[in-house]
Amino acid sequence: ALPCIVDVRDENQITEAVEKAVNAFGGIDILVNNASAISLTNTLETPMKKVDLMMGVNTRGTYLASKVCIPYLKKSKVAHILQCRTPDIMADAAYSIFTKPKNFSGNFVIDEELLRQEGIKDMDAYAVSPGHPLLPDFFLDESPDALASAMEEHGATAAFKVGKAQAKITSPVGETFKVIEGSINEEAVKSTQGIYQFVLFGAEEGTWYLDLKSGCGGAGKGEPSDKADVVMSMDSGDFVKMFTGKLKPTMAFMSGKLKIKGDM
């Protein structure tokens, strides 16, 4: 096994995970698009943040993983792509739906609930191990505490330790981006429509991003999920000074401390 923790919406992370799998096993025969995010609420009660997440995971994630894997799948003699939650439970639920009358079309159903309505009481065949409860879908933006609590409600125990699932950022650059992220709002995204990438060197070398274009926006460490409109390069110390008002952007650019590529 080769476990890889990735955000299925992130092209770089998916590409890296696929390349690791190919290097480790020599190729790819089957892709299982199993990640999903779902909110069982009506249109007026579903905020756009949830809609963006569902579209990002369910549509973008599925398309992205398939696109990256297809070149390797084409080399396989037994290539398959499965779009499912769990193959067995989806297959049985699908069979049940096929036996329904035509007027059943268009109904939204949950596989587990449908099978229970059909009289199936033993769900062990669909569990990861006998006696293990079937878990509901979770949103990727939920906090580790919320995930652990939801899992415990269904009789499961989280494999991760609450509070350590997300590393706490305490560096000056990290703290600066936390402030930046906290100031992002829909109006800023709507009026800016740009993605910025910061390539920092010096004491805190690394790549960071500010997304004021996608969904509700975002900021953090790593490369943005989409191509950056502007790439800025500078010393990490000067970056902190610039965003705390101790160094004016114009002076930073004129003095060569800040280098900019792209369309502002």
C-alpha cells in the first residue's frame, strides 16, 4: 500500500500522488473515484461555500483524477475507472433502483437507506471490517473536532488525533497569511478576480498563495489550485514587513526587493 494524503481538487497534489503510485507499482490499472462531498439541503438553505465544495470534490476532483490517470490506464490491459462510494453497496443499490417503476426516476436516494428499505439488515458486507459502522460523507472543510465527533456518533473512532490533524503555523510568514486569510470576503473576491503566488526565499523559504478568484477565496502555503495570474518573489522578511506596513510595496518594487511576473 502507498497512502497519500491529498486534496482531490488540487492538480499538483493529484499529479504527485499518481506519479508516486506509478513509480512504486509500475503503472495504474484501476482508478476508483470515491471522494465525495454532499449536503442534503434544499437550494435556498445551501450556501455557495458548500456548493463550491461539492462541485470541487465531486466534479473537479473526479475529472482531475481521471485526466491524470488516463495516460497510464491506456497502457494497461485491464484498465477501469470506477465512480462510486463503495463498489458493492453502490451495485446493490443500483439493482434495487432498476427494479423500481419509471415514475421513481428523478428521486434522490442514499444507498444505505434504500437497502434497509429493501429489508437488508446486515450491513457488514459493505463495511471495511465486520461490525464497523458505515460512515456518512463529510465535508473537507470541517474541523478535525467536528469530523471526530461525527464519526463517534456512528460508532467509529477517528484514526487521527484531534488538534493535530492540521499543523499549527506559528512562523511570521504563516501568521501573516492567517491574517490575510481572515480578511478575505466575497466582495474582495468579486472585485479582484485574481490569484497571487508568492515565492519567498531567505529565513522562511517557500511558496504561498492568495486566491481572490475561486469560490470564496483562500490563502495558505503551497501552490494555488489554478494557475496564478501574478507571481511575486521576495525575501520572506521583506514580505512580512510589506504586509505589516513597515515596507511600502512601491519602494519594495523600485528597489528590486519585490519582483513581479504576470498581469496585475
